[in-house]
Amino acid sequence: MEKLSYKTLQDMGYKGYLVPKGAPEKVLQFGEGNFLRSFVDRYFDYANEKTGWNGKICILQPIDDAAHDYGFIKGLNAQDCLYTVLERGKLDGKTYDDARLVSSVSRCLNPFRAEDLEELKKVATSDDLELVVSNTTEAGIAYDPTCKAEDAWPSSFPAKLAKTLRFRFDAGKGGLTILSCELIDHNGAELEKIVKRYASDWGWEKEFTEWLDKECLFCTTLVDTIVPGRIRDPKEAAKVAERLGYEDPFLAVREPFQMWGIEGDDKLAAKLPFIQSKEPGVFVTPDVTPYKKRKVRILNGAHTGFVPGAWLAGFNIVRDCMHDDTIRGFMNTMLETEVIPTLSKELDRADLEAFAAAVENRFDNPFIDHQLLSICLNSTSKWRARDLPSLLDYVEQEGKLPKCLTMSLAALMAFYTTGAEGLADDGLHLKRADGTEYVAQDDASALAFFAERKDASTEKLVDDVLANTDMWGQDLHEVKGLRDAVVADLGLIRREGTKAAFASCLK
């Protein structure tokens, strides 16, 4: 079977949409991973098809790695930067499995090579260029003092962007709109701050910074979709290739759900082609903060709220939890009656309920075996960030304790102490009731804390955990009634198991 390319498509009589091969490069992209290609670049692909935007994306390899360069840059370029995105999961309650051929990428460059750096300069100073997009991981937006102005191509992403914008400034060109998709708060503002810091440290004249302020727009964004990546089962990969009619080693898999919120105004919305394409899930809003809170408290909070207890109840993957009335019921009750009420002052209740319903659909994805233990990584800090704020807001708003969130805190304590065998280099070794051994991985201080209390009584464990201000940022004994409620909940878990304990919250 032939590998994907324009020629292969021509030979097989492909009738689907393709961006013209010579379309101008209007986007410069820092990062080449599955998320950008299956999410952002796919949005641009639809924009081309639906609005006639006629733009291509030039991808920049983020690291200086010869093996990666050979495997990715040469590989994707060899197939004309065409690749397939499989959307697989649940949509409107039904199994969904759809393929789209993405043709919005023009080429991939590695600017650590002199010849590619020269090509980058041509793109950076082109009259066609409009946008910069990035996803260089959360650690990507950080200041690296080792990067210097004289570096041909520096190591950090903000320094790379500073150099790129300088190329454009020196050429007398207009500014760009920068859409950073890294998962940190205020990502656009943080990126702009670091770019300006480099400009200052490198002694660049104030005219450059004034150009940044006047001509460039650094947008804060919030993205949400699950991207498992590629198909790892060779038999399944072969079936997909047979279905498509070609081999595609750069095929990426993602779920159907998508959300891309971008901070800005109507003027920004009018210049973003994927907004004009009316594709679902992407929008411009004056403030993405409420949507970030919605994601953290509903999607992430649901995971951390039920998963440690579900693991102790004998479950191993998220999908199976959604097929159990008690576990699914516990999660939905927690979201519907405890979490959503704390968010409805900032966001529309119907929107929150629709998002929560989508969460259940996403967790029931038949194509993703999401391991519970992987979700349990660093659960103490996750519970503090994702679930504790909902508990505290609920208490303040309703004047009583939320049953499910309180139970989830007890389940968290049980997860770190059930069948405890001791602390080792790889984490805290434990054993659940069915005899399955597991290793809890968390901050070293949290693991040591629980290891020291592996034989503690229910009351002693609860008192010590609630009093741990380093863990929670406050003494949770101050929450009226919480101590006695968690003691009762943990006692029930230790006597009858977490499934029975979760069921008690549904009565």
C-alpha cells in the first residue's frame, strides 16, 4: 500500500477537499505534536474549506534533535505534509469514528539548521504571514537566562519567538497575532512578558517594544480536547490503512469534543478564519477565566473526585466506571448538585449542564483505555486545585457540606493508606481489597506523610490530614462539620468499601 502524498491521492482518485499545494504560508507554528496537528491545524483546514481563506501553516521543529529531525521533519515533508485525523469517541450518545485528511500544512523546518533558518526568515518577513500558534508544553513558556541575542536560534520558545518577531520588525513589516495554546494561566500575557524581557536583556531599542505593543497581539487561550495520539495496535492500524486506502505514519487520533476559547473582541474574531468558518467549539470571549474554572472543576474535578475511590472499588479504566450505576451516579450527583451550583453565578446553568453531560460522554470513549492509576498521579495537589474550591464554595453558598465532595476527600485518604506496605524509591506501595498491589506517586512530602500514618486510626488520620496546611493551604478543621463527616465517611469506606460508601451518597 502506498504512503500518503498528493500523488497517492491523485492515483486513487481522491475526491475530498485539499488546500491548493501552493497556497501562501499565513501561519507560523511552533510545535509539531499530535495536539496541534489534530486540533489547531484541523481548524485551519476547515477554515480553508468553508471560507476560502487559502492559507497554509509552516511548522517549526521545537528542539535540536537529529533523530527527531529525520523521523518527523523528513517524514512529514516526504508525504507533502498531508496527514489524517481520526475523531473517535462518543457523539450524541453514539459511537463516532470519522477521518479527515488535513492539508493545511505546507512544510516543516528545523531552524537549528542554517538553511532552514534562512527559510524561516523568509516566512517571518513575508507579507502573507498573519498568525503565530504554539504549543510547546507548559514548561515552554519560561524564561531561560542562557539564551542570548547572538544565538542563531536560541533554545527556549519565547526567545525563538523574540528572534522571529525581530526579523519581521527589521524588515519593516506589520505585526502578528500570537495564539499560544500552552496549558498555563494567562498564557498569552506570560509569553508577551517574557518576549519583552528578552528584548530588554538583549539591549534592543525601545522602538521594537513599541512595535510589539502597537502591532502585535498576544492572545490568552484555553484549549480542551483529548488526543491519545496514534494507533498502537498494529492490527488496528492495518485496518485503518485499508479503510483509508493509504498508509499514514503521521495519523493522529483525537476525541470528538473540542473547545478553543480565545480572549479578545469582535475585531479579533473577524480576523480569525476558523471563527468565520463556524466550526463548533471555537469562540472569542473577553475573558476565558470562567471557562478555565468550568474545565478544572467539572472535567478535571470529576476525575479527581471519583477515580481514587473507583480504583479502590476494583475498577481499572475510566470507561468501565461509566458503565457502573453507582460510580457514574456518584460522579453525576457530585457535578449536578454540588459543583455546578457553585459555578452558575459566572456561567449559564444550561451551558454548565451541557458541559457536564459531555464529560460523561468523553469518559465513556470506547477507543480510549484511560487508566485510573495514571489519573491518580499527584492526587493531593490535584484535589486541592480541582475539588477543594468547589467544596469551600458550596459550604459558603449552601451553609452545609456537599456529601459527594466530602466523601471524595475520605476516598483520597483511603487511597493513600489502604494495605500500605511502605515507601520506596518509586512511590508508596499499597494493596487494595482484591489483593491488587499498586504504587501511589505524588510529591515526596505527601508520600512520606501518608507512609508515616499507614497504621493510624481513622480519627487520627483524618485529624492529621485536615491539619496539614502545607497540603491544603489552610487547616480544614475550620470547615464546620467537615472533620466528623470525613471520619464517618472514611470509617464506612474501611468497613464496607468505597462502592458502598459512594452508594450512600445517592440516597
